[in-house]
Amino acid sequence: LVKHVFDITAQSFSFCNAQISTLILAEHESGSIKPQTVSTVVAANHLGESSSVSLLLAGSGSSLQEAASQAASCHPSVSEVLVADSYRFEYPLAEPWAKLVDFVRQQRDYSHILASSSSFGKNILPRVAALLDVSPVTDVVKILGSNEFIRPIYAGNALCRVRYTGAGPCVLTIRTTSFPVTPITESKKATISQIDLSKFKEDAVSRSRYVGQSTQDTERPDLGSARVVITGGRALKSVENFKMIEKLAEKLGGAVGATRAAVDAGYVPNDLQVGQTGKIVAPELYMAFGVSGAIQHLAGIKDSKVIVAVNKDADAPIFQVADYGLVGDLFEVIPELLEKLPEK
Ligand code: FAD
């Protein structure tokens, strides 16, 4: 046992002293880098002082190159943008992406590999970790050092301190709401390098294939990073009634959220679900209508600055976390709000 403890300590010690170099899997859309990638860069800066940050962008065509150019100046700490331009990365499928990360890592040694805890990161990073034979640390909310992290457990009811003692690179998914991006004043452009993919080998038979992507509403802000979120629960009772929530979100310039009960009832698609098994949000204003406040839902909203709840049951648990609560019928309150709020 003594030898074992010594081995782990020694391993950690040499790891801590090593130069920190981080590879971040970047998300981009329509030629722009997504805000969650910039938050992941902010998180990487907490790993240590002498850390270098590289962004890995994959895709194909001109929108990829546009995103790469934007990524090069998205944060002063980014030193390099690596671009993998190929039809194989046109869609974010886990298999080719994970292989790409492994391919890049074989050419340069990275101490850390990061992605945001979005559906993109959660899809790809576990496969990367399996390929590298390491244990990933997921949903990191605080970085205490190069190998020590805090992550929520039990639906966010407890926080767990995790020390990574593995020999390979430390693979992390980052809960980006915990790493807000402060306005960037320094302008610095990282170098952009095109990855030579001539030696990149894919599996002959891929077990997954891209079927399609449906985006709900490009006009509305992204739920994960919106400043205002208006959520409806099961009490809305129908798809038709849920449109009231959408109208209110529109008036307030916010994103629409839903409880799992509302999603399961088919009122809205599941990409609007907020909570433990949905999206984690941290808006300035979170408004919940007909939401009971189950712990699995609260796990996704606890970092909201101001929570407003409307529920006809005065004992609903949502009132225990709400900054402002109104005991009332949402079918009366929402129409009144819609009437009194000015047009956007
Ligand atoms: P209900 O619990 O049915 O509450 C409806 C509320 O509306 C009640 O409080 C009622 O008083 C109020 N109400 C009714 N009529 C009106 C009216 N006219 N005006 C005003 N108020 C009214 N849930 C999530 O949301 N997100 C998750 O990610 C999630 N993950 C889960 C993971 C696991 C493993 C499990 C087991 C559950 C998960 N759940 C999740 C489900 C969660 O436990 C609750 O069942 C769900 O959040 C309840 O949704 P609700 O508040 O819409 O419905």
C-alpha cells in the first residue's frame, strides 16, 4: 500500500511540474466560434500559469476557414489554431472527431484535452478518453490546479473534489456557465496551421452516419448562454398553450426552456429541456411558469442571477429558490404580462 501511495504521489508530482499545454475542441457554426468554446479557453487558463492553449477546429469549406480566423483572436491566451479541413468532419460525428484528436495528439504532446459540456463535447470526449485509455473528468465547475477539479454530483446537491492521477493526458469537459468570459480588450492573433491529413486513417466501416440536424429557432438566443430564459412546465397543458411562453420570451428577448415533464408531454422538443438531464443555464433572469421545482430541474438553474416563479401552489418547492414568487394562475398572469410589456 505504501509503495502504491508513493507511486501515485510521484506520478502526480511530476505531472504538476510538467509544462501545461492544452488542446481544446472548438465548436463553430456559420463561420463563427461558439461562446462555450471561449468559456472553455477561460477555464484552461485556470490550469496553471505557464499554460499554452491550442484550439482544434474541424469541418470543411469556407465557413471553417472563417471560423478559424475568428478563433485566432477569440482570446489572448490562444497561441495556435489547428484546422482540419476535410469532408470527413463536415458533421460532428464522434468517431472521426475522436480519431482526429488522437491523431493530433500523436504529433504533439498535450497535458490536457478539453471541450465544453455541451452535447458536442459530451458526444466526443468520452470516446477520445477511451481511445487514450484514460478516465475523463466531466462537468468541471472549478479548477483548483492542473490536476484537481470540482464537479457536481447527486444532481448538483453535492460538489466532489477530484484529483486526476492518470499517466495520460487529462481529459475534461467544462461546465461553461461556471467560467464566464469577461470583455476582452487585448488584441492578439494566434497562428493558424492547417493539419496535414494525408496520414489520417479512418475505420473502413463506420458505425454511425449523419442523418440530419434540426435547429429550432435561429432568431432566439441560445438557451445555454441566454441572458433571459422563460421556462414552462407541465401546467401549460398543450403545445398551443406553450406558445404563450414563446411569445413572452420573444418580448423579453430571451430563450425558451421547459421542464422534462413538459418535454415528455410533447409540448416542446427535448433540446429545450433545462435541468440535470437537459441544459444547464445561468441567465441574468430566469422565469418559471407552472414549474414545481424538482431537484433535477433546479440542478440546471442554480447559477441564475434572479429567479422569478409563478405557481398556483404556495408550497411548491420552486418558491424556496425563487428571488421573486407569485402565487397565481399562469393562464391569468402570462396574458397580463404580454399585454403590459411593450413590444420589443
Ligand atoms: P410538475 O411536477 O407536475 O409541476 C407542475 C407545477 O405546475 C405544479 O407545481 C403545480 O402547482 C403548477 N401548476 C399547475 N397548474 C398551474 C397553473 N394554472 N398556474 C400556475 N401553476 C400551475 N426535470 C427537469 O425539468 N429537467 C431535468 O433535466 C430532469 N431530469 C431528470 C432526471 C431524472 C433521473 C429524473 C428521475 C427526473 C428528472 N426530471 C427532470 C423530472 C423531475 O423530477 C420532475 O418530474 C419535473 O421537473 C417536473 O416538471 P414540472 O415542474 O413541469 O411538472
